[in-house]
Amino acid sequence: MPIVFNKKIDDQTILAVWKIEETEEQLLSGLQLKQHELDVIASLSNGKRALHWLSTRLLLRTMLNTADYIDCRMDDHGKPYLVNSEAYISLSHSYDYAAVIISKEKQVGVDIELIKMKIKSIKHKFLSDVELAQKQIGDNTNGLYVAWCAKEAIYKWHGKKGLEFKQHIHIKPFKLKDEGSLQALVELPTGTTELTVNYFKTKDGYMLGYVVA
């Protein structure tokens, strides 16, 4: 399971992407799991879902550089957190890849997606007419995935239910590149805030977006 991307975002934050090449048994051998975690794996209906769950945990352990047991749980909103640690984390996976971002002092969110043409059929579900009118989004598959990954990363950064992609997260015009950043206005219960989302496209057709704030 090689790390194919590793970036130090700032002194307190790191992002890594791992290509999943192992079997479930190989991933299990690299973890110290307790019964409640084994029960989660057993509940996952197909092999890929189990591989995704295991790979994010093994990548997390690798990034933390520890042989100790890591107690990673989900809160009531589905946001992952580390028990007995003040670090913030976010996890994502898509097909053959797992992504993890860790920060010692800031909230984080990450999303990785395999780029597929079918996103065009659902674009109106997560983008407003104003956003779709932007030429870099509109009918551009890469632009649509940048917008999706940005909104998903922001949702994970916020970490609470009730944030709607189309209604509460607004992508400002940006210049579409293979690697870049954009600004987004987010309507939170505490007021509107502006966030910077960084993104990049991989050589084998995945898009990744992340936010640190």
C-alpha cells in the first residue's frame, strides 16, 4: 500500500494519499483492531467497502508514525475523530485510493473522487444556476468534480448535519487548472464565512479537494 502523494500543508497539517493494492487480510495484519471495529468490518457488505475502511485506518496509523493502537471513532454527525488526541482528521476514499488529512490545530476536510462522465446528470442537485453559469464549471467534467470535491471537503470540515451543498455552499468563480484553489462562501448557523479550498487532479483520473481552517 504505497503512499503516492504526501504533502506538508503547513507546520501542523499533513495530507497523504495511498493506493490500495492489498487484500483485506494484508490490511488487517497492519492494524490493532478491537471487537467493535471488527464488527464494523463484518457489517460492510462487499469487499471494496471493507478495503476502504481498513485502508484509511492504516494510512492514518502510518501518518501518525506509531505502532500503538489508534482509537478512531465517528461522532453523532459521522465526523471521524481520534480518542485521547486533540488532532483533527478527515478521511476519504474512492475506488483504488484512500486519502487522510491530519492537523494539530485546525479543522480539516478532504474528498477524493474518481472522475466519471455521469456527474453531468446530477450537477443540478449540488450546484446552483449561478454556479452552473460559470464557464469553468457548466458542462466541464473536471470543473464539476472540482466543485463537488470542494463542497464535500467543506461539508467534512464543518462536520455537522444540515449543511446543504446547493443551498449553503457557494463556489466563487475560479480559474480551472489541474492544480489550484478556489474560494467558497459557506452559510453556517453562526454566519457566513469564506473558505479557501485547494484541489488537484491526479494523472490517473481522480480529483481531490481539501480545506484547512
